[in-house]
Amino acid sequence: MPTPAETPADAPALQRHLLLLAYNGAGFHGWQSQPNASSVQETVERALSTVMRLPIAIVGAGRTDAGVNASMMIAHADLPQRVDEPEGGPLVRGLNSLLGPEVAIRGIRPIHAGAHARFDATERTYRYYASLRRSPFAHRFSWTASPGLDFDAMNLAAGQLLDVEDFTSFSKLHTDTRTNICHVSRAIWLPVDHSRELPCDADWMFEISADRFLRNMVRAVVGTLVDVGRGKLSPEGFARVIAARDRCAASTSMPAHALFLHCVAYPYPTFPSVPVKPAPEKP
């Protein structure tokens, strides 16, 4: 993408927009663009650049890992024309025809110039889906759980995450993250309500919300909670894993295919389906 110094003097004025997206992460090496690997970011940028006939860069609300899905991802992009379209709008339909079946743009909204999809987000929510039975309709997007998992014990352990700040035990090693401090506001296993629209045929889901997440954090948390459910680890042992601040103390990460970025909240209205959650006041 051109830098400001390289932008032609007669280039059109740009308007910042938010994009609402969903994607199946199975065929991608994560959200973020990277050399010699297919990413969601690069795929969407290529479609936008083709339609707009100039290079378009996008910034996402987060960086999902390889194989992880998103029911909702928010990104921002500066476009040469004002667009305000739902999924059925002509520009959105054109973009989706270029993106293929694994990525869907659900809407584009104009936003103020200073808006930032990543830094303005106040909360992100992930869901990990588990099926208690073998199902031909579940295996693509849920994990087939072991019989007899103790979900009550798993929730006793998960509740401790709300009082944790340092999540080093659940972070991928050797990342460029400057801090492993996160603030979790919700962490719970719930039976699935089949009356609601779901991405898969699951029986249980783990829902976790926080202001930020570390690489591999959710899958490492889920893997360790599953060991609690299997009786390999007690809720008190889970507390010791947290206190160790050592990735080797936690359990194996769960498979990526059952994990979804479910929701991203902002302190201002974006799309009707995106919650507004004010940023916490600074002390």
C-alpha cells in the first residue's frame, strides 16, 4: 500500500468506514497478512482494491490465529467514496462475489475519521463450541467432547479468571506482546440454546469476554478447563496454573476449528448488531 508521501496529489479524499465481516478460518493462516500464506486481511484488501480501483488497506479489531473463525469481525478502511450499505447493498454484493464462500461482508458504515477498529474496541467475546455426541453436522465447527465432563467443576475454575490480570500461563511463547495483562469480564460454560442461530450443531459452549486477548490464550484456557472437567486437574490446581505464570504449567491448546470470535463492542454506535459498551474510566 502507498504511504502518504507516495499518494498522488490528485488522489480522491478518503472517508473512513467500518466493515462488518464473518469468515470460516479453516483455509486461512489467521487474520493478519503475512508472507507466503493466505490471510483474511489480505483477501479482503484485494477485493476492496479491485472494486475501488486503488490500493485499500484495512485494520481489524483483532488478529485471530490460523484456523480460527469469526461470527463477527470489525475492520476499518479509508474509501474514496461514502458507503452506507447492509449486506444486500450493491457494493457489498460485488465485494462478496469476489471474496468467495469463506468470507462475507455483512455491512459497511461511514464513521468519523479518528475511529480505529482495534484500539477503540472495549471488549471482545470468543466462543468455543463442544459437542457431546458424534455428529456429521458438528465436526467442522465444534470439538467432540469426552464423555462425562464435569461442567460444574469447569465453571468453578473458569470463575477464577475474572480475578486474574497476568495471563502468561495461557499465552503463546516468544510473541512480541509487551504485556500479558488482560481483564476478563466473563468466563463460563453454557449449554447451547438450540432455538438461536448457531454456527454449528454443538451442545455446550465456553464464552469468554475481555478487553484484550493474547495469542493462543482462549484455546489454552479451554484446554486447561477441559482437564478440570476430566478430573485431571482440580479447580485449586487451575488456580496454581494461573499463579505459575508459565505456559508449561497449563494444558495443551484446543483445536482451532471450534473457536469463534463472536462479538466486538465499541463505545459508540457502529452496526445495529454490534453492542455499545463504554470504555472504562481511567483512574
